[in-house]
Amino acid sequence: MAGELEPLWGSSALLTIDVQRDLLDGEPYEIAGTSAAAERIATMCEAFRAGERRIVHVVRLYRADGSNVDVCRREAVRAGLELVIAGSAGAEPAPAIVPDGTELDVEGLLRGEVQEVGPREVVIYKPRWGAFYGTPLEEHLRQEEVTTTVFGGCNFPNCPRTSIYEASERDFRVVVAEDAISGLYERGRGELAAIGVQLIASDAIAAAVGGR
């Protein structure tokens, strides 16, 4: 029998956090290392699809008028900051991680709808740092009988870390693809391990899930 913290791959879901074009290396609002993380996330996505596991792409979308923007960035967006603006090319997921031809249903997502982009693969919009805050994510995962959440994304100190802690406090088993999250640092690794998060390389995760 698996321990309380060990991944149950047969009921796992991959959660990608804010892997959006504006944040890739070389883009206007790049977060260093996000392009490399996206490549590793893409490999995990292939394994999760092949293994018929769930994938949830979680994105941030800002309205240009700032009406849905968190307070720390609201003034900047109203002043013209064009970061993950709803409907812009930069707000779209990195092409490598989503099925070909994927385009966000911006208004549906902003209404809180879950957008299907492939078999067992969806997109969800989050209004703040955490993927569970004000979103249908937990309900979606419970409906799909997910026990284990696997995280990759951008940028660890902000949205991934918040989302990981939210998953932990909801008693999901939590795995972090340690080489597929931009901005992850050593103290953060230790803090995650201290709350029972399993830090595993993306290729090992892909191999485990691909084995079904």
C-alpha cells in the first residue's frame, strides 16, 4: 500500500500554471527559465495524454481596463501594461503544451467555465495567485476522482507556490516537477519537502505516468 504522500499515478492530474506566451524567454515579460520549463512540461503532457490521465492548464487573463486585476498590478495594467491581456496572443498558452489549434475561449473562461481542449484536457482561468481561489478547479478534480496533483509552471515564488500549498491544504497528494517550474530555488525546495511535497524530475514523472 502506498504511503499517504506517495503519488498515485493512476489517479493523477498534471496542472500547468501560467505557462503563457508573454512569460516565455525572449518575450516582453519573460520569466527566465520558463521556455525550458515549457519544453519539459510538454514532455509530461505527452505522457499524461498517452496514459489517459487528466491535464489542467491554469491561466491568468487580465482585462485591459484592470477590472479583474489583482490590486498589486491593477494600476500598472490601467496605465498600459500589456501582460497576459485577455484576447491577446501573449495570453495564449505556450504552443508546445497544448493541442495544435488551441485558442482560449476568453469570455467563457472569465465567466468561470472549464474549457475542454482535448480528451481529458482542459483550461481554467484563475483570478489571483492560487489555482484553487475562485475557480472550479477543486470541483473538477474531485469529479474526475483525482488524488494526486502534479505541478509545472511559471513562476515558483508566486502562482505555482500558492497553488501547491492550496492543493496540500485540500489533502491532495502533491508532486512538483522540480525541473519544470521556473524560479524554483533551494530554500523553496526545502519548504516544499517539509510539507510533504514530492519533488521529482519531469522525465521520471513522464515515465511513471506513461507506464499507466
